[in-house]
Amino acid sequence: MDIYKLRDAAGYLGGNEYPGRGVLLGTSPSGRAALAYFIMGRSENSRNRIFTEAGQDVIIHPYDESKVEDPSLIIYAPIRVVGNEVIVTNGDQTDTVRDHLLAGGSFRSALETRCFEPDRPNFTPRISGILHLGRTDFTYELSILKSVDAEGSDCCRYYYTYPAKAGLGHLIHTYEENGNPIPTFQGEPRRMAVPEDIDAFTETLWTSLNENNKISLYVRYLDPVTGQSESRMINKHG
């Protein structure tokens, strides 16, 4: 078994009916910082969403406001930018991280105040990432907060820190696969190949996600020093 093997997005995601929400951070072959975030959904409430851009931030809005049942866990800002820090998460902990950074705290100190989602019996993990830019040898972090047991009696917190390495990324997602309850992601973030072409990468990610369950995808590549970026956004609705 080659523990350093890089997986391609099509091969890894293509056979998984429901990985849920996913955060991928990494580095393109030329050294650009890469970010991708996707959401999926099984219920009508979860599927009734679209991504929109608000400056450098990304916000989730309901596609049809008349069909919103419970906005508490599905409407949030998955991407926020604070100076040279780019935050991406699967919930309102994005704002928790932003607020801690602005107050002099850190990615980890922010997430120490949060827990998995209260959606019994799934107890959906909170997955989060941050790019620490401003230099060519930037770093990034990923985290997952998940239940210690099937009863949701306590929270386990895992943190991972990575150096920028050309062509290498790491993907973490909420669920291992479809199920009832849905099984939580296990193990370390997956090592993924990051190509240079943002359009090809976006297309590969989008077409690899299950057609029935995918909702939205956002991809951004950034110059780690200047912050100059380009992004791609796909919404199944609208």
C-alpha cells in the first residue's frame, strides 16, 4: 500500500453516492493556493440551496424561499476572508473562526468552542479549513469535530496542518457514504491531486459528485502572495 499515493477526484468521489459536504485545500503545480467546497443534500430542504458571491466571501441562500423548512443548519457563509486568511467550513463556524481571528485568536481556539451538529441521529461533523497565505510557502489547516459515540455524548476534535506542496491537496468530507444514520467520515483527510487548470478541476469535481444529490460547488485558485484569484461556481439550481 502506497500511503503517499495521490487520488484523483473522479476516481475517489465517483463511486460515492453521498460524501455530504466537502472541503479541499491544497496547492496547484505552479504554487497557487487551491480551495474547493461542495454541498450535497438528500431532503428537499437541503437541496433548496445555491451559492452566491459577496465580494471575497461566499454565502448560501435558499433557491426558493417559500420552501425553506429549517434554515439553521443549511444557510450560512461557507467562505470568509480575513486579511491573508481564507476560511472555509460546512456551517456557521465560519463566522466563529472569523470572529476569533479578528479578536486575536486562532483557527483552533475558535473550533474549541464548537461541536458537531445537533442533527440526531446523524450528528453531522463540522468540517473546517483555513489557508494561511501571504507567502509562497504558505500552510493550511483542516479540522473535523465529530461525536465520540452514537449517542452524541461528547465531541472529538481533530486538527491537521499541512505545508504547501506543488500538486498536493487534502480533502475532508462529512460522511463516509450514504446510510441511515449516515456514517461519519473516518481517518485522515485524503491526499488528492490538484491540477493546474481550474476549469478542468471544477468540471472533474462536479461530474464526479452523485447527480441526484449534488447541489453546489465552488472552486478558487489564489496567488499566495498577492492574493489575486480566480473562481468557478456551479449551482444545480438557477
